Amino acid sequence: MSETATHECIVCDSDRPLRHERQSTEFDIRGEVVVVDLPVKVCEECGTIEEEEGVDPANMAFAEYRTRKGLLSPEQIRNLRKQYRLSQRSLAVLLGMSEATVNRYEGGGLQTPAHDTAIRACENGDFVCSLLQQHGGKLSKWQRKRVKAALEGQTRPQSKLARALERLEAPKEPNVLNGYRHFDRLRYAALVVWLCRQLPLVTATSLNKLLFYADFLHFKAESVSLTGAAYRRVQHGPVPSEYGDLRQFMESEGFVRTKEVEYQNGHTGEEFHPGPEAGQLGVTFSAREAKTLDAVASALKDCTPSEIRKRSHQEAAYCETGDGELIAYDKAAELSLSVPG
């Protein structure tokens, strides 16, 4: 069955009647012929055949092959991993695979039969429990706790914080409001811990601005943010949009701790410090990311919290955004900080 429409032909270089059809195409997958009906566009004038936008022929062929062989789909693999609250890295560690392998399978890559069998075995909680006993020492304490909670089959209602964090980490298309990176709360917590260790003073007043500078400066230098956090313009400066929930998460997991202090001027405030579980985060920043962080520390380490706040108020990213609105990362080009060449 075909449908005729007008569309620009890449050969005719002008609008021509194009038919939308399905074309049988053969693929050789592991020595077997797999036939897939691919959606295509056919120019009525010159006969040029084009693939429809957004179609991945290889993924369609792999999907057909998985159905034929009874292999798990990428979505089934992803759901099985999430059933035990495992990250891709943690599942890979338990199964003796690489994180890149798990990522590839969840992204549509075709798994080997042996790997499919190993992943499918995780449908049995006793198997996962045995993996945790054998290889759990290679996971962070935080990740082990999450898997054990899942294995215990906790039935109490999900907490408000857990629901908030789940929404925050729900897959979103990379865009200008998250710095073209999927948000990662462990990277976020690792950034907070890094700032606490490298700067002489991190307060509730300065932390949000330091995070803003780190994320936006990295975007300025590398066209991608460090954490994927979205930042909102509020009266006191730019802040991560879910700052309260993220702070509660970091404190409850022991990644950071806060201390109330009284200053010489009589005012009281909160200081942030690495928590007892900070070493369990398992996040390592790349050399280029470390270069960004060093630039932030170098520029702001001698500034008081009020000076950092005042400076953030002068940034174009803040000035050119309406009250309460999310700040677009493309405004990072005008940031006053720079990463040395």
C-alpha cells in the first residue's frame, strides 16, 4: 500500500510527488537472512528512493532477529535493570560485562546469546542475590543498599523524595535547558563534594552559584554541562531547579553534611562539608572536566559568599532571564569566567 504526498526530492532538488511505501530489505545477521519491510519515500519523477526520517534499518533488523530468537528487547533489559535499582555500571559489574556493553544493548545493539541468558537470569531474585554476594564488594555502599532494598521487596509507598528524584532523572531529550546532558544526581553530588573539598568555604548562599558557574563554564568550554542540572533565576541568584530535593538526597545518603555556624558579625549560616559516604560516590571527572573545575576554584576561592552572589547577579545568563524562569545554557557564551586554553 502506498501514499502519495509532495516533498523535496534530494535528486530533483525541488518539491516533487513522493510516495510513502514499504520496501523489503534483506540483512545478514550472524549468518542468517533477516527480511525487514522498511518505510521509504519514492520520488514520482526520478524514482529516487530515500529512507524515512528517524528510521534506523539496523535496529529494525535487530528487533526482528530478537523476536525470531526469543532474545530480550532493549526495553526489557532496561526494565529488568531498573527493577533492582541498578545503574548500567552496577549491572555490568555484577554480570562481569563492561558498562559500554550494557549501554549498547539498552540502546538497541544486539546482545550475544550468552549475555542474553545472563541478563535474563536476573528475572530470578535469588540469582541477583547470589551475584550481590559474589561481586557486591565491587559496588559502592550506596548502590549495594539500593539493590538490597529492591531484593527485600519493600512494599511501603514510595516516598515524596524518591518520587521527586525519579521525575528529575526521567529521560529527557538533551536540550539547551539541561546543557545537552541527561541529569545525573551522582555526578551532581560528586560536584558538590568536590567544591566542598577544594574551596575554603561553601555555604548555603554560595553553593548554588558555584554549581551554576561549574555547569555553565563547562558548557562554555565544551558545549555540554557537567551534571545536566537545570538552573532557575530567583531573587538571590541562579539555583538548581530541584535544589531542595537534591540537598535532602545528598544529606540522607551521607554524601554531604551541613553545619550551622555563627559568624563574627553575629549572623548564623550553614556550611557544607563532605559527608561520611562521599567516598562511595564512584564518580570520576575527566581531565577536561577537572580543568573546568580548577578554573572555577581558581577564580572564586578567595571570594566571600556575598561576593559570589553579587557576581552571579551580573552575569548575562541571570540578567537576561525572567524571574522564576529556567536559564538557557546558550547564554554561557557571555560568562565572565573562562577555562585557560
